[in-house]
Amino acid sequence: MNDEINIGKLIHEQLKKDGRKVSWLAKEIYCDRSHLYRIFKQNSIDTGLLMRISNALNCDFFALLSSYYKKTGNQEPNMLEITD
């Protein structure tokens, strides 16, 4: 999709906004810097990894993604609906 949000770019922007270095985040989430640089280029990310990054940067990326998709109405066609 062309209007897909780039989660990697959002993470990188938040890291820069906080004045933190890539090496700091790599240490906080227990991965190497090269992996983070790959993450910065990705449109999607594992939820467990996103949780660790969210906690390290004190930023709720899940809320950002949710808000984006609610505003744009942009959903994956096979997205499962949660039912009781």
C-alpha cells in the first residue's frame, strides 16, 4: 500500500527527538545496531519487538498505529475482527 505508515521511520524519528543514539536503543532492547538500522527501513515489525522499543523510548507506538488506521480507514484486507 502506498499510504502505509512506516513504523521504522517513526521509531527512528522518536529516537532522534529524544536525543538518543542508536547504540543506546540497541543496548536497551538487546539487539545489535545493524538490526536497528534494518528496522528503521521497515513498514512492519514484530509486536514483541515493538513493545520493547515502546518501553525503551517511553512512546506508545501501538496507539500511534491504531490512531493512524482509524483516521485513514486503512486496514489490511485479511485483518481479523475480535469477537466475544
